[in-house]
Amino acid sequence: MIQKWLSIVGIGEDGLAGLSAAARSLIDTAEILVGGDRHLAMLPKDTRSQINWTSPMEESINQILHHRGKSVCILASGDPLCFGVGATLLKKVPIEEINIAPSPSTFSLICARLGWSLNEVETLSLCGRPASILQSYIYPKAKLLILSSGKETPQIVANILCDRCFSNSKIMVLEHLNGEKERIISTIANQFELFPEFAALNAIAVECIPNPEAKILSRIVGLPDDAYLHDGQLTKREVRAITLSALAPNAGELLWDVGAGCGSISIEWMRSHPRCQAISIEKSRTHFIAENAISLGTPHLKIIEGKAPEILQDLPTPDAIFIGGGATVPDLFETCWKSLRSQGRLVANVVTLEGEQKLFQWQQAYGGTLTQISISRAEAIGSFLGWKPMRPVTQWQVIKGRI
């Protein structure tokens, strides 16, 4: 039988008094205690070995793994598996070797204070993460619960809301939840210049209220073309929606966007679910991709500057690949196809006759479907309106292993 040598105990602001007898026993019987200064200070002084979290955390995790077989107890905040250290440790240690004793998460405590239903809110953490990830969570009537990185975070959140013309949004800052110093401060985003100084230990709840002029950006694919910075190399809105439908993103999947242009396909792939990942491969427009990724809430988009197929070597195995440029480049398709996982999806768009010829050859050899996408938009012709056709796009889509 595998020994459970590692324990992770979630502690709230009420300290040891709020723990169950079982959780307290895990702490009392441990040979080695691990935690931050705040949590370790809650314990009675004794002679047991202690490990303080370091930055980067990886150093402390290696120390913990070095003590495998001894009784080690980690003190964590609230629920260790809710944006906590528990998820990180489980990548290194199997659950069969771990005891986890959670306390109520910060999100549960906020809902209890505000009367919000946990299954009707959006949850995210800005601890050690770029604040720009908030961008993709902002929409009318959204209720956001945010783990804060410090006392400056409420003002950062308010600034982002105001920049997006959601300045009437309600902000509740909850300090020291479930502790003796608990305090809830309610305000409006556009009052950020008058904010008091907040405690470093705080969480934030937001009710998103748009101004009349706010630009509403859905998380459904097909953002307006003017949501992007670009130099004309942009997969247009209608074609982009069709293309992402063919790519069919699922939570946790990885996309290679080859010939990414301004990054619109990668960005909307990642916006479709917080756990979707993407790599944009582009030889000349990476500055557009970086700016668009930040402004549209996908700062973790990986951007690789270089020419395919050479630059594709040693990248993580993708679940889907989009070839938006370079279909006629020698060996590009062959490299992508070899890298794609079994049952992965590949979609390629072209606008030239030479590109069409290449897609036809690939379709004949590997199967899949060819589609021509023709879009017209109404534009002024004098004082009237007429249809102006966009350049037709030929699209090939195929699933690896399905011929």
C-alpha cells in the first residue's frame, strides 16, 4: 500500500481554530511543516523543521520532494485545489501519496457574503498572472470573483473596467475574509482615484455594467475586425468564424497557428475557453500578435517569430493546426501532418490559384473536405447600397487518421 507522506491543509483567516480535528491532526503529526510566513506564524513554536516558500516556488517544491517518505505537511490558503498549491503539487506527486484537507475557498466565502450563486459567477486569479487576462471576462451583467495579488489590484481592475467603458461597474473589495479584520468596501470603478488603501490580503467581486458606448466583445468566435490591430493581413470576421468552427476548440487543447498574421485565430481559440492554449508562428508581424493578445485577454498566447516549417521543430504536439499562410511552402504540410496527434484536426485557408492547387493535391492524398467561402458586404454605391464581394477563400479541413 502506498504511504500518504504528504498532507496539504487549507487554512482560513480564522487560523487553527477553524480547522477540523482531522486537519489539525495532520499538522500536529507532521515531521516537516511547509508554508508562507503568515501561515507558519499561526502555529505554536516547536522544534520541527520548517520550509518557507521561496520565489520561484519550484525551489521549495524540490525541497519537499527531497523529503519524500517523511511526514510533510503544507499549510495553504482556503481550498488548495482552487488556484492553489495543491494543483501544482499534483503534477509532481500522485494523489495516492497525498492527503488534502480543504477549508472553504475564497470564492465560496465571497458568495456567502454577497448572496451570489457560485455556479453563476466567473472566477479567476490575478496572483502571479498578467492583469490583462481580465479582458476576456468582461461582458454585460457578468459577476466576477477575483483573487487579488495585493493592495494595488483593486485599482488595476478598476482601470481596466474604465478603459473598456465599463466604468459604472460595482466593485466590492473583501479584506481578511473570515477573520477578525474582515471588511467589505463597496465602490464604483470610476471612483478609483478616491479608493482608500486596501489591505494586501484582499479579494475582489465585480458586477460588470457597461456604459452606452462600450464595445461588447463576445467570447463566441467572430470578433469584429476592428477589435484587432493589423496591416491588412487579417482573417476577416466571417471567414474567421467558419475557420474556428472547423478547428473545433475544446478545453485544454493546443493549437498551432502557422502563418498567424495578426494572431486572430490563435486569440479567438484561446478566448473560447480559459484552458485552451495556442502557439502563433509568424515571421514578420509578431508585434501585432503581442498587442492583440494583451488587449483581448490572452496574454499567455505563445508567440514564435520565424519561418515555417523549420521553426516548428520540437514544439509541443498540437491537437489542431491552422495553416493561414504558406500553404505552397515546400514541406510545410508534411511537417505539420507528422506533428499532429492522431485524430487531430488540420484546417488550411488559401486565396490564390496556386494555393488551391496545393490544397487539391493534399485532399486527394489525405482526404478531408474542400469548401469555398464567398462573402459579400453591403457598401455604398453613390446614394445606394450594393454588394461588394470579398476575395473567395478556399478551405480544406481534415482529421488525421480519417480518410
